[in-house]
Amino acid sequence: MTALPPFTIARYGVYLALAVAVLTTWLATRAGHPFDEALMRAIFTFVLVTAVAFGAEAIILTSPPRTQPTQDPDPEDHPTDASGTADD
């Protein structure tokens, strides 16, 4: 698995926040709310979704990297004699 480039989640989170804000504005105006109230709702929604996206990005960037588990060496690489000691 390859690591994500920095700020990938934040970038797509901002795109998602913009889409949600536009959808919120459109749905609020369709429901009969004045445009300025719908716009304020959209701004509030945009800020919340953006904050969640940057928070998720901060958690990912500050978490320790995953370590690969160590594998046992192949027994065929180190043959042993009958006493169990390695032949050198």
C-alpha cells in the first residue's frame, strides 16, 4: 500500500464541503428560505465539513508510520546439522 501524498484528504474534503454547501443553498432556497439565510447555512456547513477534513488530515499526518512485520528467516537459507547448530 502506498502512502497518500500530504493534504490529499484535506483537498478532497474541501471539494466535498463546497459541493455540500452548494447543495445546501439550493435545497434551502427550494424549501422557501430567503437566499441570505440559505447562504449563511451553506457557509456554516462548509466550515464544519472543512474542519472535519483538516482534522482527519492532521490525525493521519501525525500518526506514526506503519511498520512492516519482521518475517522469520527461511530455514533453507541457514541449514543446521543434526545437533541443531548452524553450519558455518
